[in-house]
Amino acid sequence: MKKLTILSVVFFFAISISSFAQDAATAAPVKKDGPVATFDKTVNDFGDIEQGIPKEAEFTLTNNGNEPLLISYAKASCGCTNLKYSQDPILPKKSTVISATYNAAAPGNFIKTITIQTNADENKVILQIKGNVIPKEQPAPEKTQ
């Protein structure tokens, strides 16, 4: 019985070691060359803003790599947010600005997202704008006599 237990432990240990070795061999290599996308911020908080007055947020995207960076996809989560960005390649150590303008039409708190995909990484980056739209004061109705 002792031999069976020892053999079981040795077998389990051998299987564990071989599984770990395979994982290490198939792991993706660390990327050393290519574009590297770095944002100055990922959240822009407008705070309180007045209803009906659009607000613009700017996100600076810098290429900290050694090859040109391309924005392949950029989309806002709703039609209330307009995006502007250059589709030109961003050269190494250079930057570009992504502008997101929120129309502030509806009163209340909001959180909107902007999804960005570049050739630097297969993962998308989520930028966020948020704030609170203060309703416009309604003019007092005129009194009739």
C-alpha cells in the first residue's frame, strides 16, 4: 500500500511538471518591437455641465514604440458623443488627440464609453467620459389677469 501511495505521488508530480513545461513553451513571447499605445488618461469627468451646451474631452494617445501606430477602430457608445481623431499613422514618440464631444441634451448623470483599437495590441482600450447634466431653468409662465 505504501508503494502504491508513493508511486501515485510521484506520478502526479511528474504530470504536473510536464504540464508546466508545456505551458512555458507555448506562452506568447514578450513583444519587444512595434508600436506601443499610451493614453494620458482613460477617464474624463466633466463634473456638472449645463444642459444643451456640448462639452469636449480630449485624450492624448502617444506612440511609445518603435514602429508607426494606427487607430484601426474608434466608436462611441451612443450617438450623443461625437468623435474626432486622425487616421494618419502616429510615428514613434509622437502623439495625437482623440476628441469626444458630448451633446449634453438629457439632464442627469451620464457615463459614456469610447472604444479604441490599435495595431499595438489586440485588446481594445475603453475610454470614458462622465458627468452630470444640470437641467436648464424653465422660464416662469406668464400670469394672465
